[in-house]
Amino acid sequence: MRTLFLIVAVAFIGAAISYGQATGSGFLISPNGYILTCHHVIEDAGEISVRLANGKTYRAKIIDFNESKDLALLKISAKNLPYLRIGDSEKAGLTDEVMALGFPLASDLGEELTVTTGMINSIRKSMGEPSIQTDAAVNPGNSGGPLVAMDGRVIGVIQSQFRKALDEEALLTGERVNFAVPINEAAWLIRKAAAPFVEKEIIEANLSKKQILTLAEPATVFVIAGEPEESSESPESTETESSMLKGRRADIDEGPPADPTDVRAFVLKFVKAGSEDSVDETLQFFTYPVVYYYGSTDISEAEVREDAESYRADWPSRSYEVLGDVKVTGRKKENAFHVTYRLKFAVEDSSVRISGISDNEMTVIQKDGSLFISEVDEEIKKEVEEPK
């Protein structure tokens, strides 16, 4: 677990409610299930669950994280969700009023949402990572929750409470000295996950606290990070199953098996299509409904089209290169192949370039003599953001 400041000791606000399980907070940043939280809340978790304000609980997948900034992006398979609008932390100033939302001390107080208010005491940029200091009350379990400005937009991700100093002067601090990661530090995650939903205009008029709560309460989520469940698979099972596609199976047609060489060529064409402008070129590779990226199930052709068009609009320039071999292995059922490959990627718009490496896997099936993707997922292994 990282040290936020060099001269202070920071106690992270993730409350353990049972052995092997910890809890924290998070908040939705898009209607299709992307969630921001703190990295330390989900660090080393074998399994992550998220409970929404409506009481429904979903299994969550880690999409990406930055340990040094203590930020993580999660994804759940749900649609039409309430979400918080993103503010501009650069516009936050001293004495600005803020609200902090989260689920503190869940093991002692219960799993109800808590809301506190305060003001910004300092904008710190000289002590390690940038941070917003506030006197809004924060307790264990608040980590990952939103710090909301009075226009109803998120300006920070609640992170930690300042306990004591370790420098030789033994600096003393009082109560209610708390910190949040400025939301602008999460811009790269937000852009990746929810660019179509980030409104650029800033609302000038302040809202009442009740109005803010109406917006923020349904979008604030309870995060449970625990150990993985024991596998129920038979130890005699000989089928290799992907970690990203675990537990999902495609219905396939019987018939003469496809040649693995043809499958490799099919996958290379699919990768190449991602750098081209034609959305139709990409859509023809899938069979619908498809198990799509980040655990989204039963995705229709219209939904894949919307995603592909949005991604191309956000990133006009895209390049992809397969590193090494495309590995193809058969599954127990005929005409189904498990495919894995490593991808070097770079996407850019007018202001930023993001490059990196991802591990990809999919299920390719044969139907009526043609190949189609029935399941696809990816895991980002390395990512670098550079201003242009």
C-alpha cells in the first residue's frame, strides 16, 4: 500500500467488516455501469461486489487502476443507471462548500449511506500527489466516495484521513482533516470509460443540499472487496477456461470443425478493422447477442454499433498491432475456439495520446460455414497517457 505524502502517515479509509473482506465506497460515472473508487479499497481483492442504492448487488470487474494516484475504475453489467456528473477540480477554491458521501464504519454502524458537509480547507500540490483537503467528516469506509461541489458535480474522490506527522517537528493536527483525490486526476479513466456522458458545460447556479442529495444518493455505491470463491469445477476437468470469460458458454452449431489457421486469420482481420473508420466492418465479426467487453452480456448489434461509433468519435486515430502469436485452442464442443492474443494499441484525439498493451481473449464459433465472435474481453496490462 502506497504512501501518499512523504512527511506524513496516512490511514486509508477502508473498513474491514469480516476476515478476508473489506468495504468502501464508489460512485457511478456513466449509465452503463462504470464506477470510480480508490485503488486501496479493492487492492488484492479476489472478488468485488457492488451494491447500488436500489439494493441490487452486482459482481464488478476491475477495468484499470493507478496505484500512485490511488484510483480504480470498475465495471458492472447493468444499464440505465443514475450517475454523477463530473466537475472541474481546477475551479475548486478555498472555503468552497462540499458534500462527502459514502458508507463509513459499515461493520459497526450498518450499511446505510452517510452524508456530511464541510468546506475546502486547502488545495495541496506540493506534498506528493495533488489533493483536496476538507473538514467534511470522513471515517473508515468513506474511501472511494464522491466529494461533491454545490453545483452537484463531483470534484474529488474521498481518499484518506490525516492522522499524524512523522517529520522531526512532530506536526500536530486536529480532527476532521481529510483528503480527496482531485477529480481531474482521474480524467484518463473517465475519458476511457464515460467520455460520451461527461458534460463539458459548467452549471453556475448552486443547488440546495437536498437537490444535491437527490442527484448523488442513487449514484453512490457500496463496494465489498473479498476473497475469491473456491472453484466448483472438477479437478479432472481438462478444458482450459479464460479468466475473463469464465463461466460463459456460446451455443454453437455442429458440423466440420474450422481450421485453427483460418481462425487466426479471422482474428487478425478483426484487429485491423478496429483502426478503420467503417463501423459496419467491425459489426460483421460478431454473432448477436454477444458477450461484450467488461462482462456485458446479451449485447445487441445496435448496442455494439453505438459503442463502436462513440469510440471512433472519441478517438479519431487508432492503431493496433498483435504482439506474438494468436493462440487458438479448441473447446469441448465442436466448432468453438478459445483465442488469446496480446495487443499493442495507441489511440489519440486532438489533445492526448494513450498507448499501451492489453491481453485479449474471445470465443470464436463457426455457423453456416462462417466464423463469428460470440464472446470477447480484454485486460489492460500497461497504459501511458501523453499530452500532444
